[in-house]
Amino acid sequence: MTTHRTRPSLGARRLIVVLVSPALTLAAAAGVSSAAANTAVGSRYAAQAAHAGLTTAQTTALQKEVDRYLAQTGGTQVSANRIDVPDGFVLVAVPGEKYARDLRTTTRPADAADCDYTNFCGWPKANYEGTVWQHSSCNTYWEIPDGWNSGGSWWNNQTPGTVARMYGKTKNLVYQTPPAGENSWDANANWHPVWYVKVC
């Protein structure tokens, strides 16, 4: 499979950022409360977190953050720090670590920006730090998560020429990215006016 992985520089120009997901609640499964279901899921991944080198305190804090994103996205937790959402995922950064890494492996990210080709990715902090959201599905208004109100960064690593659009509270157009493949990223962006994003 051909991939396009030219990485954005940390000195990229200022634009606006976006990330993700519909504000839904985690559904209770088989009559079990959401809180109980989340506790069971957290326990299931405790061994994975320990194998990845997390302390008990980090594991507890990580699951709390994962639960917060689950409540907002309605996604499915598939590892200690990954939530799958329709045609994408949220990879929650480990407390105390600068960049998100998938705890299904012990590999740490090679550098700040890691976004699969044909996707749009966003981060809550400048320089691609913190939790990462990755999505490629078009024609959907994805609501950014609570707490991603300012700062941040993004990378439009879709097929050449594809643009992403960012919208305000009333779905008014706030910003359109440069076409993918033409320096379409921002390491020091501002989420404040953005409520939704269409990634293509």
C-alpha cells in the first residue's frame, strides 16, 4: 500500500484547528450501568497498560480520560487508550507523556506528528502534543470535544488537493484548509471559534 507521510514542520504557519466527535453518551450494555461498564473495561486493559510501562496512578488517570472521551464520542474502547469511532479513532495520550502512543504496542511515536495518509488529524495542544483524533469520513459535521477550546494543532494528510472545513457554533464556515499536499497543517493553531469540522 502506498503511503504519503511527509511530516509537517513545527514552524508551520498559524491557522485554525479541529478535532472531533458527536456528543453522545456511552451506552450501557446488557443492563449494566455505564459507570460499571467503564470500570470493567478499565480493568480489562490494566495488564496492557502495565506491560506498556504505566504506573498504577497513570493507568487510573488514563482510564478516567478515556471514559471522558467515550461519553462524548459514543465510541468503543479497543485498548487501554484507543477509542474507535466511525471511520476513525481517538488515541488518548498517557498522563505525563507529551505525545500519544498506541499502548497495544510498546513503541513510542517517532516524532510529534503522526497522521495516517488519507486522514485529517488534530491535537489539543500546539506542536502535535497530547491526544490525537484521526478521521477520513467526508460530509459529516464532527463536533470537537469539550475542553479543546483554544490552542492545538492539526494536519490535513488526505489525498492531494483535498481540503477540510471548520465551522462555528451555528455551522457557519470559519476556515478552509489549504489543499492536502500543499503545507496543509498548523503546529500552533486556535480552536476557540471552531465547533465542528468536515474533514473533506
